[in-house]
Amino acid sequence: MKQPILKAGKIVLRRPKKTDAEDRYKCGHCDEITLMYGGEKKDSKYTKADAERWYRKQLERKPGWVIEYGGECVGEVFLHHIDETDKRARIALGFFNQNFLGKGVGPQVIDLILEYSFNDLGLHRVDLRVLDYNKRAIRAYEKSGFTIEGIERESAFIRGKWHNDIIMSILEHEYKKAL
């Protein structure tokens, strides 16, 4: 599967390049972002080796893109659980640069991925899971047309407490109607 570069304004979704590891390293750990991913508080410093591991993981993701904004790598987005028979996939999106949280970049990235998913891959459905307390992400997905379709109760044990996963989706005809 050939993976295109996707662009909108200052946003470029592209395959990773070696210099992205340095951008990732500079951002280090952000506890707010780690929590939104469902991770534990990090007591250790983010190392260059951690950034190199992140970079290698991005190379393995297909289809997967790094999110570049104004020439700087600020996050990642990828499709997984792609089912060609049922024409469906799951999206995962995350920023590691906290300066881009709440700035409207997320919905633009989502829209690029949805356009690729429905127009290029010919999918019928794109879905996702998001932790119930990640209100910013839920709003971004809703802004892009996703609908909450269910709750997986107490499915994630994070920092000593149980949390729900919200299941959201968008169907091809919903996406096309919103255009």
C-alpha cells in the first residue's frame, strides 16, 4: 500500500524521517499527555534512546504518519485493525508536543485521515477508542463527525482507578454528508 503525504495548511502528514527523533526528544514527557494516553506518571527523564525507539516504531506503522506542523514533528497518527472485507479501520492519534493541544490542529489531522480513509482506501467505517476523561479529544472527534456509540465500562486501570473507554465511529455516508 503506497502511503501518500497528506497536507492542509501548515499541517503535513508524512512518513517519519530521522530528524523526527530529535523533535520527539526535545518534547520529553508531558504528564498531561501521558495521562490522556492512559499511561502512568513518568519519574524518569525522556532519553535520546527513548526517542530512537519511538522513531523506529513509527517506521513500522503502515499506514502511519508523523504530524508535522510548520516544519516540526509534533505527533503521530495511524490506522490499524484494517479489515478489507468489512471496509473498516481504527484510528489512533496523539500529540507529544503540548504546545499543540487545544489549538485546533487535531480536528484538521482527523479530517485528513478521514478523507484518505474514505476516498483513497474506500472504507465504510472508521472507529476509535478514547478514555472518558479525555474531553478535549472527544470534542475534536465530534467536531470531525464521529458519534459516540458505546462505553466499555471500567476497561482501563490507570493510576489506581478504573476508567471507561468511549467507542466512537463515523461512517462513510456521514462523512460525505458533512462535506
